[in-house]
Amino acid sequence: MTWRCVLDEWPELSERWQANWPDCPPVGHELKRFYASRWVRFHSLPESKRYADTPAEYEILLHRHNTVLSELFDGQEVFVVTVAYTGESEFATPLEYPEPLSLNPGARLWMTVTEDDEGRGISQLLPHAGDTPELAVGSP
């Protein structure tokens, strides 16, 4: 799999990213591969359920994520990144609720990252970043 940044709308944030994670594009599932010793996953739903299926579960998930963000980054500058996917990637299936970018109010396009997965085609990831350290519940 090959990742390539084809558009960088926020060079200052990209410089910060490169200073901390120089070997990895801003792609969540790649962080686990490149920086396994720094990887952590928070199971935010009851019984360690991985994905929310209902608006009520999204409320639980977002409340718990906001709690973690508040505890870890209280009083610090933090950027929250949300990603939209396009193309044939296994990650391109859109969420039914909420629309991913509605979770991060005030976020703007950070960059466009192209994934070329031999045999499966090309897809794009569109990371959006915002400096509001809280995720919001989108409208159903």
C-alpha cells in the first residue's frame, strides 16, 4: 500500500505532524503499524463494542471521547482530526450517522492523501482538523 499527500492545505500542521510521526501519513490505522509502542485504543462503548450503530450509542461514544480529550489535554493546544474517505478503500464506507465531518465543528480540510492499494484501486482520505478540543454530536 502506498500513501501520498497530494494536497496540503495547512502546512504548519503538517510540519507539527512530521516532527512527531515522520514515518507515517495522517492515517489512523497506519499509526498502529508505524508506532506500535505509542498506539492506544480506547474502547468507548459498553462491553468494548467497537462501532456505534445508533444515535444513542454515538452520544455515549462522543461523551466518553470528549472526557478523554478533556482529561489528557486540559489547557493545552490540541488538534482533533476527523477523516472522510472516498474511493474503493475498505475504509470508504460512509457512516450512516453522524456524517463524520459534522463531528468536528470548525474543522477545515488539512490535506488530501491518496492510497494506492495494488489491485484494489485508488482511494483518498480527506483529513480535516480543528483546534476545538471537543467533538460534537451531528444531526441525524
